[in-house]
Amino acid sequence: MANPHEIPSYLKHDALGPWGVYLEQIDRVTPYLGNLARWVETLKRPKRVLIVDVPIERDDGSIAHFEGYRVQHNTSRGPGKGGVRFHQDVTLSEVMALSAWMTVKNAAVNVPYGGAKGGIRVDPKTLSQGELQRMTRRYTSEINIIIGPNKDIPAPDVNTNEQIMAWMMDTYSMNQGSTASGVVTGKPISLGGSLGRHEATGRGVFVVGCEAASRIGMDIKGARLAVQGFGNVGAVAARLFSEAGARVVAVQDHAGTITRPAGLNVMALQAHVAVHGSVTGFPGSEELAARDQFWGVECDILVPAALEQQINESNANRIQAKLILEGANGPTTPAADDMLRDRGVLVVPDVIANAGGVTVSYFEWVQDFSSYFWTEDEINLRLTRIMREAFASVWQLAEEKKVSLRTAAFIVGCTRVLQAREMRGLYP
Ligand code: NAD
């Protein structure tokens, strides 16, 4: 007979993958959870995992199958919430970790959601627009049984955008027979999207970056910034920092790394990427020969805004920055966290640094429910206030307990989730 206490194989500590990184972070916070620690196993298991087959007819008449996922890690504090990623390296371990980080993040900034995430293992660059639409719609139909405005609300992530959200909203609405704009966030403005949502994650990175810099006596004006990932998060953060007087000295994307010690013109770089699909070949910049050289670039602030586990034991000691702002989810491994701490590098963790996106997603959802839309100034003011307050309370806790900002943010987030879990009690 099977051992009823045995941990399912897909939940076992996978030290090398994102889920393993998350479990290690939970182990590090557990000693600070007091009596709530008896519920901590809740955080080590996703509530619900759905794996779906996503078949489409290709333009040439052949049939292709993709593997899709939607994971609801925890819904103790409200419906699931988290993005959908289209990437060739998406795995269940990755989606589980991303959904769990959403649980902690949503609680850390106190928006009334649990955590969820989804993805399809596909390189969307290999699909035509028609194929992309068919795949998105079929995926939405397959996960339709667990999503909904009160159940689980997807949003954009790597390689997904407003258009994908519009197709998801339409597919869900067609299936249920009426328009349900609150089923996804990050929609186009014309379909119930929120002003400021597109920029929200990068803006949040900028806001907490300014807060962190002021606490360590660093002036943003003249600070040198290096950014990995020049998409929704990285490009907006780079633009806001450069508008505040920082110099963006290096940018890396999937295709290569460019540098310019005098500072890159971020608006012109965005226009270049829109035409060429990558930062490489940007006039006036120099291209680094090896991708790995990016980590040794002379800079004051580093913004990883691409994928997980980019900052690890192999490069943490080469990083020149004094301040790291995690625009990406899970960009730093626990071993690298320790190395950076020992060298006095301040890391503002993902669950605070990139929470601006889900915060304005929450605003969008509230606006959709009330069919009453706010001005961009209102959105940005409220976003800035929430980010500053969240950062201040995490900073204070970190000082009190003498722990890293990551552990402090996890204490705040996990405590809220487990308090909700305990108050609700176990059913039956
Ligand atoms: P995006 O698709 O808009 O951009 C991703 C960028 O990363 C692109 O510039 C791409 O070229 C680059 N990239 C991909 N692979 C790379 C690699 N191996 N090395 C260097 N660069 C690489 O995605 P995004 O929405 O900006 O998301 C980036 C990160 O931010 C992800 O970790 C995501 O989970 C996180 N995040 C996004 C949001 C959001 O609102 N979009 C919110 C919170 C966190």
C-alpha cells in the first residue's frame, strides 16, 4: 500500500529547478513563522495543477501539439492570480514556482488574491499570428474549467501581451455566453484594460529602486544601470530610471548584450527593438562578445528582468552593482543570495520589486467589476503609495529581525497566507 505521508514525486526538492529554489526560500522563512509554522506544508504543495494538451492546425495543414499548464498554488486569501508565459523552456517545475511566488507576492503587497501561473511550452516566434491565436484560444478553452473572474485571473508574462489577453477574454466569454472582462488583466484599454497597466511592473521596480537607493545613500541621478531583459518590465524600468537621470550602460536580451558607458538612449533603443526584434545592432553601442560578460559590467544598479536563476554561484561574485532590483521572478538562487549578502550587495526581492504589475492588475479587476475607470494619475498615485508602504514595512522588519529583504518579504507574505489558512480551517 502506498505511504499516505509520501510527498508526490513532482513536489520533491528539485535543488536545480525553480521549484527547488522556492522550497529553499520557504525553509529559510519557516523559523520566523512562530505557531503558524505548523501550516507551512500548505505552502510546499500547490492546491491544484492542470496539465493540458493544446493541439492546433498549422498553416501548412499539419497538426502540432503543445503542452500547457495552469497551476493554482494557493487561494486562501482570494482567487488565483498570475501570468501566462509562452516560452520553449516552460516546465511544470517553473510554473509551480512562479505560481508560489505569486502567492507570496500578492500577500506581501496585500492585494486580495492567492497565487497562480500558467504557461505553454512553445517558442511563439515559430508561430504565425493565426497559429498563435488558435493556440491561445485552445489553451484558454482547456483551462476554462478552473479560471474565471472569481476563481483565477490570468495576466501577461514573458512573450504574452495585450493581444493575447484579448483573445483569452474573448474565448472565455464565448464559452460562457456573455462578456467577462474581469477574467484576465493586462487587456487592451478598449476592452476594459487599465491605464498604467502596461507600465506598472517597470514603474514599481523604479519606485522601490528609488526607496532602496535613498536608504543606502545612493543618488539615482548619475547612477549606472545594467538591465537584463528589455521587454515589458526591463524596458519600462530602464526608461523611468533614465528619465530620473540614471545612465543605462548595458542591456542584455535573448539575442545579445550591448553596452555604452556614456548611457544608452532608452527611447531610441525601444524603437530599435520594435523594428529589429532585439537590442543587438543598436547604433552607437558596443556588443559584448560573450553573454556571460554582462555580469561583470561596471554599474551601480542591476535589474534582472528576464528569466529565473540568472544570478547564481557562477556569476554572483563578479557583479559590480551595490543594488539589485529583481524585475524578473526568481532571478537569484539562494546560494547567490548568500554570496551577495556577504559582499554587502542589497537585493530587493521579486515579491516586492516586481509587484507593481499585479497591483495595477488588481486595480484593473476592480474597475472591470464596477465598470468605472480611473485616470492614469490616480492609478500611478495609488500604485506608488502601495509600493512605498510595502517596501517600508519589509525594510523595517528586515532591520528588526536582522534578515535579508527577501526573508522579511517572505515573513510578511507567508504570515498573511497562513493566518488566512488557519482562520478558514480545514474542510471538511
Ligand atoms: P517580455 O516577454 O516582455 O520580455 C522578456 C525579455 O527578456 C525580452 O527582452 C527577451 O529578449 C529577454 N530574454 C529572454 N530570454 C533571455 C535570456 N536568456 N537572457 C537575457 N534576456 C532574455 O517579458 P516581461 O513581461 O518583461 O517579463 C520579464 C520578467 O519579469 C519575467 O521573469 C516575468 O515573470 C517578470 N514579471 C513580469 C510582469 C509583467 O507584468 N509583465 C510582472 C511581474 C514580473
